[in-house]
Amino acid sequence: MNAPTPGKPVVGVFGHYGNRNLGDEAIVAATIQQLRQRFDDPDVVCFSLRPNDTAVRHGVETFNVRYLPQMAGPVRPTDAVASQDLPWNRVAQADVEAVDAPRVDGGLKQRIKSLPIIGPLATFAAGLLSKIAAAAREARFILRSAAYLKKVDLLVVAGSNQFLDNFDGTWGFPYALLKWAALAKFTGTKVAFVSIGAGPLEGRVSKIFVRSAIRLSDYISYRDTNSKRLVESGRPKVDGRVYPDLAFGLQYTRRPKTSAESGKPVVGINPMPVYDKRYWFEHDDTRYHDYIGKVATLAAKLIESNHSVFFFPTMWRDDAVIEDVLDTLQSRCDLPLDRQHYVKPSQQVSELVAVLQSADIVVATRFHAVVLPYHLGVPVLGIGYFRKTFDLMQEMGQAQYHESLDDFDVDRLWDKFLALERNRVVEEERIAEKTAAYHRQITEQWDTVAGLVRDRR
């Protein structure tokens, strides 16, 4: 990054983002909007899992959260590689280790391994060298990160589920958060954990890392009471406040509603790859296909009752799930399907907002496919895969329209949909009242966080 303009604050937006998850990208977009409202033309930089995508998507300079072989330094929007040319999953450990590893013929390697005494020694030595090389790369990355962070006044760890260890374990999110909090302490950069969600967070070391990172920070807030309880349980030295999800602060263009020809509510359905072996951390084909079947059955009921229905993803991983639902819908219900008619894709947050505004009711599994409709004033029938969905819907006064993914019943879900359809006007008013209160809380929190920059400068 170039040296910041004198008098110009430099704020970093940090998160495990960059995977084309538009719910997470809505948090980044909202954070950048809120920061720019409070400072005169600040320098905003983002710390991301996929710096190229983040640079292009948000038009800011970016730096990688973790060591990546193809990233030697910050990425500017004008220099970013087209996002579709990059791998989207976390760089595999094998790929990272292969960067500096000596090339050995596969057949020769197997022959060496098969030798008595020599084979086990060679395997041990290769593993040790690999770990030493990885540690050296991490050390170089830490030094480069510290040099970059010196120019940043405030590092905002922006919302979402940052306190978890079900994806990548202890050395994924918990280690990254502790590392960057420690680097910020070393460089004099203020750190704010803002509206963070927590869980699943099972590992003892994971909890130690997360709590240590918080103690190194200058500000901590959670997006729900259960997240606060999980992180702070038995730790009285930590006492963060609870504020709404940061996506409730997203600014957007309001669009007029268009009524369906049938006069019935337009329904948007968001499936998610829970238990899907192509994505989810816990694979279970039976539970995945049971979920697909139930979503397809609900969609069939809606179509047969003359509702306008469409499916929408909030992440590229959802596309294959939608295809599975449409396949099941067609085979079970013998319905002629024009797939383009039934799917509304989005590549940008603004496109997703437009899609959601075209719905009168949303049936959602992903968490931010619940958050964003509420933010837009659209009622939701939630199929929650983790407690965070129920917590939000209960806070919104909408708990009666929630079903748990693992045991939901289609008939019960259908009854709840009919109740939501009947009560839609009343629920829209209730949602509007609650989101107005959220907006006031969002403003209060960002004013407090902005004060950290002024303190540092």
C-alpha cells in the first residue's frame, strides 16, 4: 500500500471473505459504506481470503488473510486478476507445501518408502522438512503482514461467523484472528471485533485463541446473545455488547413491487448445501437428499396453488443444490420446468438485493438469506441449520415461522407458510418496526468504532 495521505485515516476491513458468498459480501459492502460516511475520503483496504475477487468486487486495495503462494503483496483493483480465473476454496495444504518442496519422482518415492528402516526415516525427514518450509513461509508472511499493518489506523473484523472452528479447525479462523490481533497490537493498530457471530466453536485451543484475540482488541461486540455467552462463558474479563448483524446497515436502492398475475405472493426459495459432500464440513447423503426432497415438495405445493416461485442462490455453491431441487421437483411432481424462469442468479450484492425485493415472501436456509430480506422488509419462512437463524427470527418476533432443518416436516412448514401469507401485512409492519430499531443501533455502534480511529491518530 502507498503511504497514506497525511490526515487521511486508513481503515482495514478484515474477514474470511472472498468466496463469492453474497451474504458475507453484503457485510463488507455495508462496513465500507458506514466507514466512508464517518470520515472524509478515508483509505479503505480489505483483508480477504481471495484478494483478487475482493479488490474487483469492492474497488479497494486488498491483502491476503493467510499465506497464498500466488500472493506476494497487496492487490490494487486495477491489477486484480479476474475472479473466475482463481481457485475458490482455501488453497490446499498440499499445494502450499509444494511451493518450495523438492520434486521427487513418484515411483522412486514409493520405492524409498518401501525400504526397511530407510523408508520410515525418509518419510519422517520429508515430513519434518515440509513443516519447516511451511513454518518459514508463515514467518515471512507474518513479517510482510506486520509491515503492511503499520500503515493501518483501525482493523475492523467485520461480523459474520468469525468465531468458529468447524471449517479448517483450530488453525483456520481462530489462529488467523489471534495472529492478526497480535500483529495489530505490535504495530499500534486499533482492532475492533464488530457484531461477530460465534459457533460452532468446540476445540479447547480454539476457544483459547479466540478469547486471547479478543483480549488484544480495543472493541468487541456480538451479533446475538448466544454468541456472547459461548465466547465469554466463565471469562469475566471479557464483556462485549450485542448489536445487530452488520448487513442491517447496508444501503440500497428501493424498488417498487410488481404484483404477480395470480394476485398471490411471489415466493423466493433459497436452498443451501448442508450435508452436501461437495461442500459441507459434515457429509451425510441421506440427510442431504431428505432436505432436497422436502424443499422440492414445498415448491411443488406452492406452484400447484398458483404461487409464482423462483429459486435464488446467495453463494455459488448453492447453484448445484438448486439443480438438485429442480431435478427432484421435475421427477416427483411431473411438472414442466423452464429452468431459466425458475432461477434468479446474482453475482453482486446489488443484484441479490434486487432479487429479494422482487419477492413477497422468502423461504430461506442460509443465514443472510434471512437477514437481508428482513432488512428489505420482506417476511421470511426460515429453515434453520444452526441456532443463529432461530435467534434472529426470535429477536425479530418471527419465531413462529421457523423450522429446524434436521427435523422439519413439509406439512408443518406448509401450515406456517399459509399463516405467514395470511398475516403478511401485520408481519411486514412488525419487521419494519424492528429493523428501524436495528438501524439506530447500527448507527450508534459505528459512531463508537469510528472514535477508535480518532483516538489512534
